[in-house]
Amino acid sequence: HVQQSAGRLPPSFKIPLTNQEVTEGKSVVLHCELNKPAASVEWRRGGEPLKNGDNIKTTDNGECTLAIKNLISSDSGIYTCEVVNKFGVTSYNGNITVAQTAQLAPVAQNEEQMAFIVLLSTVSSPSDYDTAPDMMEPVEISPVTPRY
């Protein structure tokens, strides 16, 4: 009798979605695994259903994946895998954060620029400032009247 009622449960997840942080331009695959295949699987982003296509796959053994390629910052958000059978609905959320790529500092274009940068860094070393007076005496400044 227990065996018979076990088959009448809503779908459940063996492996739920996880939160992920990905860099812009990269790809991500959201993956969840069900204990038993569901009658239907739907992916959502921010509560809105995503269109089924090549990027969404569900296998007969209960693996559900959503692949997103060439991520941009607007792809960030809450993604949901919602599974349904005749006994109920179960869903899991995963947060995807798309981080912007780091901007690198400009690099010297040629050897001449590099030599100039090295020269500047050696000219102004901290030891040059050690001999400067700590405090200077105030100097009075009076306006100069032009002579015609």
C-alpha cells in the first residue's frame, strides 16, 4: 500500500539549481535533476516563461538543463526550473549574477614609451622628498601696481 502512494507524489528534485556568478561574454549551464521524470518542465526568468529551444534540454532520466551563451549583464536574475506531474508542481530558483569584465589599464605601445615610463618612475622616488623642509615660513604677497 505504501509503494502505491509513493507514486502519487508531486515531482521532487534530487539535485536543485545553484546560484552562480559568471563573467560577461561567457556561457552558463543551469542544471537540476529530478527524482523521477516529470510530465512537463518549464524554465522561467524573473517569473516569465522562457521559450523552448536548443538551449533547453530535458532527458528521460530527469535531467533538466538551460544553457545561456554570450552572457550580458541584463541576463542576471532569478531563474526557475518548474516541474509538473498530475500530482503537483515543484520548482527551484537559482540566481545568476553576470559580472562585467575588468577593464585593463592601457599598456605602452612601444619601447620608447616604456623607456619614458621607466625614466619617470626613477626620477620621482620617495627619497627625493625626504630632504624637503617639513614646513616653510609664510611669505607676504602684496599686489603689484602696473607702471605705465
